[in-house]
Amino acid sequence: MAVSVGGLLFLVGCEEARATTPRIPVLGEVGGQVGQEGVEAPAWSRTLMIGDQQAPHAVVTSNGDVLVAATYQEPINLGAGPLPFDRNVVAPHLLVARFSSEGTLRWARGWTPRSEARARVGGLAVDASDHVFLSGTSANHTQDGATLPEGPFLARLSGEGVLDWVRSLPGEGPVTVNAVTSDNDGGAVLVGDFTGQRDFGEGLKTAPNGRHAGFALRVGPKGEQRWSRVWTPVGEGEVSARAVAVDVFGDVHVVGGYAGAVSFGDATFLTVRQRTPFVVKLTHDGDHVWSHDVRGTDGSAVSVAVGPDRVFVGGGFSGKLYFQNAWHKADSRDGFLLAYDAQGSQRWARTLPTGAPVVATDEAGQVTVAGSHDGGRALGGADLPPGLYVAKLLPDEGTSLWVRGFASHGTASSARTVSVDASGGVLLAGGLNRPTPEDGPSQRLQDGFLIRLKPQG
């Protein structure tokens, strides 16, 4: 069976399989008895012709709706009329849109830049009360009289896309907002990295010697300060916080990569690699609980999800990875999925012949991973062209339940976010590279996509 996503992305190799071995997704290890019950089936898909350098973010709301945020650099119409577009500005525009669980557009809001500053979406989240948290960097974007001030920001929108409040992060020097999540208590947690000086609500913090320092910021329901943490490297090191997740107790889990030496609140970690993955757990109040790096590994963690007594960390690495008293070797640049328990003990590791996976958990505690692959005998029990995969695993040992492959014909694709709704349905968002014309821009542009998969009874 084949499903077109805007004529660009197609579902292929639809052999959902229950595997007997936990390593995924490799032919022979994904083969076996086909399982129909509970396997994801395609529901709908959308292509977002944004013409930008970055892929969109998307999340599922508590009622099954889909929220998406992206930057766009050309006129776009999602189905309710053209969004605002000013051809006289250089910075990308910003959109936030909401689709129903069936894929019908409910509303779309376009924000127009008023400066030439750098602009990007850094994260998108929604809580159980339908409050939407949007983070990133703004080029003084405006929409219906509301403004996102220039520079890094965290904003809360209503379920209709109306701005409730916005908070900036004043300072000097480059800053990257990488992720945001609801704190399950009406507020949000934001993570990223910066150089120079930034005020995260408790006075200016300085990244030494022009290096990158990582940060986490927790705010309350009205954007008020809860706490902030800054992790500065020693000497010539670097720290980048790439993703964040909050568990049902309000504990905060941050992952990323570091170089040189750094302490997250306990022991000092030291690496001679270009970048080594880390994970740190903080309490609801921001106190250090535990932290670990992935020793001997050249790579970074880029995603994190939490479930009952499990912390799942996804990332990419080259060379070797040491976890749970065993070495895992990468063929070139591979992905990894690591599982810790709530106390920080190592449980299991899976390496994937793919790009760094994004991860999510569902109410049953199962973990869903998604990412890109280079083709070949990687997915679906057959030789597949390059594209994407989505897989679901059991939490205790990482046993694969099913893997689904998507092939992008003639263009590279990437997964940006994966979400799971209350019924177990999966939402995948990412980007599709446009062909670069000979006289086109030096930086490759992308269009976005949404793929909604629903479980079959």
C-alpha cells in the first residue's frame, strides 16, 4: 500500500512486524509474524509548503487535535485563506495552526517579522488544559496587535492561538532555544544553550571564554519565575541542552551533549571526544537528583521521553557507545536509544543504523521512536529507498512491536518531532528537502509534513 503526502512522501514496505529480538530496525530482526491488532494505520497527512531551512514542530492535544508551529519564507495557504506575508522583510514568518484529529484545519495564525533578526521555532508543547507553549527566537513578530519581542522568547497561547503572555530572555550573545515542555502544573520548562550573557530571571549568567553553556528555565502558569539552572563548561568545553521531559511527579529530565568538563550538580564529567551525550534529572524545584554521561561516546542526545520507571534518551553517535557493561559499535553515524530507570540505573540500549531518533511515550509506557534512514535493508522486511521509519517498543527490554517505513522519492527527509495520543495513535512531523536549483540559494530549503497514524482495533 502507498500513501502520498503532498505527492512527495510515500508509505512503502507496510509490513508491521512483531520482532523477537530487541535491536531495530534491521532486516531479519524486524521480520517474523505480522501483527495486525493494535498496529498503526495511516489516517491522514499534510504537506506544508513553507520553503524554509527548518522543519516544523507538532504535538497532539488532549482531545486528539494536532498543533503545528513553523517558520515560512513564501506565501502559504493552509486551507482558510493566505497567511500574512511581507515580501519586504528578510526574516522568516511564523505560523501556528491547529488541525482536528481527522486532519481538518481549525485555525491558522501567521506572524509577520518586523526586523531582520534571526528567527526560528525552538519548541512547541501543550498541556491538559489546552494551553499552548511556543518557544524560539523572534524577529519582532506581530499578529493582530500582539508582539513577540525580538530575541529568545517563551510564549503561552490559548487553544485558539491567541497570545496570553510572552517572556523574553534579555542579554547579549547568541542563544538557541532547543525545546519546551509542559510541567504538568500549568507552567513550562525551557532548555537551550547560549554564549555571552543571559538573564534567565535570576540575574545575568555568563558563558565563559565565548563558549556555549546549557540552561533550563521553569516558569509558572503566568510566566512567573520558578527556577533556572545554567551549566557552564570548564575551560574550552561546551554544553548544549537539547531536549526536556517532565514526569508525572514534576521531575525534570534534560539531555544534550557536552565537550571538555562539566558538572550538573554532582560529579564532574570529563570527555576527550568532540561531544558526549548526557542526561540529568532534577526535582520539581530544580534540585539535582542524578546525572550521567555516556562514557567513551562521540555524539549527542537530542530527545528524551519519560514513562513509568523509565527514562528514554535518543541521539546519534559515531565510533563506539558503552552502556550497561557492553560496547555498541556504529557503522558510521548511527542512532541510539537508551533506557534508564527512575533512579538513573542503566536498563538497556539499542543502536539503530539510522539518524538520531526522536522519542515519545504513551499511557501504556511503550516507547515510540522515529527518524531517518539511508535506505537498504533497514525497515519493513525489504530493501527500501532512503526515507523515514516509525517504530514502537516495549519499555522493559526494548523489544520491537512493529516498524513502519516511509520512503521519500528523490529528496532527503528528516523527522523533527513524534507524539503519541491517548489512544496510542502516532503523529510524525518533519521536513523534506527541496531540490536546489543551480541559481538558487546556497542554503537548502525544506517543506514540512505531518503524518498521522492511528491504531487499528
